[in-house]
Amino acid sequence: MKRSFFAVVFIFASMANCARSQETDVFVNVRGDRLHFHILNGSGIPILFEAGGGDDATVWTNITKPVRDITGATLITYDRAGFGKSELNPNERAIDKHGIENGAEELEAALAQLGYNGNIMLVAHSYGALYATLYAARHPKRVKASVLIDGSSACWFTDDWIKTFGKERQSKERPKAESLGDFYQSENLPKTVDIMRSTTFPPDIPVIDLVSENPPFSNNTDIDRWKDCHRQFANAQTNREGITAFGTGHYIFKDNPLLVVHVIVKAYIGIMDPQHADAIMRRHVDYSIEATNESKRKQVPCQH
């Protein structure tokens, strides 16, 4: 009996250690910045997640586990410098040293240190889509597919909008609570838009472009321009698919996580060989059945 008990304890301890080994938090020093990466270890082509402006790796928590379980892929989430657990170089205060090009170069260097500088798939939300576009443009052969989730694009940022944004920034005192990451991101926005206007998402990379039914704007002009830019992007190439996420706001993966999981898995299956694609599809069907059933589970009231 005692032997059986210790055998069970050993099994559960091994399972716990295995689960922990599948998730890793790593800090990488690049150009004086200290970048935090959260990695769910797997195999095959890794998937890199780019969070939106002001967000960090934690926003992806509710979808990474099912995506990892279905695809078996390594998932990489990270905090850009000045956000989440990532730290900015305290000795570098020049605004133009913290722009999108520097961020992209730091990401490239960090991925190389971590051993993920080969083929990759990109998933990006909002402002993160600008980073994904720049990364894809710099590495068109490495990026095998992309999923953009209500992604920002240079198309939406008109000259008038940029001017108004700049005037509003100048007329207000910098909020005390504003982090340096937010500050540098906002101050560099006009230059970021200029860079992205001359940066084209590579036409050979397949993309699924999700756009929310209710974009995060207060006026119809901005909403219509947002949706029109997404339509233009999706219609520009036959290997791009545009999907309106009905009933969702800007954070589609929070309002409808099942939809986003399905889309990411679909994109990933498209870059797999037939044998691996078939295995992923079987796991995807099992997950879909379970997730659909669980979504209808009634909450049982607590018994007192």
C-alpha cells in the first residue's frame, strides 16, 4: 500500500514538473533593454504573438493554452521594452531611439538569442500589427502565415488625424501615471506612421485578417475608415481572407476567444505538411466539440 502511494506521488510530481517545463519565462538583454519572453514549448513552426499598444504578453493568456494544445507549436509571447516585465535602458532617453524600427531590431536580436530566428507564424493585435508588418517585410521568407486581429495599419492614420494627435499631446501635460513605454510609443507615432506608409506587407504571405464589428472609435468616420482599410488589405491579394468578428469590440480574442482560436489554428494548418495538418485537424475537431459543449454548461448553484 505504501509503495503504491509513493508511486502515485511520484507520477503526479513528474506530471507537475513536465507541465512547468512546457512554460518558460526568459529575460533577454538587448541594447541595454531587458525584454521578457513567455514561451510555451512545443515543436514545428513557432507562433509569435504581438500585443497591442500599451498591452503586454498577459493579454494572450485565455487563448494560448488551447492554441498550444491543438497545434503542438511553440508559442512565443513577449513584452515590448517599457511594458509588462520588460525594462527600458535607463541611460537612453532619446525619443527616436525607442521607435518601431529599434523595437523590431531588438525583437530580431532576442529571437536569435533564443534560437527562434527561423520560420515563424505571426499573430498580432491592434498596434502590434504594425510590428508584424515590419517584421514580415524584413523577413518575407521566414514568415509563413499571419493572423491580424483588428490590426492597425498606415492606411487608417490620415495626415489630419496625426496633426490633431500631435496638438493634443502638446496641449496636455504628460500624465504622471504614463509609463515611459507609453510615452515613447506616443511620441514616436508620427514617425511610425511614416515608416509604415513605405512598408508593404509581403504579398506572398497568407493572412487571415479579423476586424471587429465595433471598432474602438467614437465617430462613424473613423469607424468606416477602419473597416474600409481592412477591406482594402484583405482584397489586395487572393491569399488573404477578411473576416468580420460580429458582436465584438477591439479585443476580439476576449469577446470571442473561440473564434480567434479557430482562426489561428486554420492559418497554422495551412502551413503544415499533410500528415501534421491531419493530426492538428483531429485535435481541432475534438477541441471544438468540447469547447462548444462547455460554453453551454449551466452553472450549478452552490449548495449550503
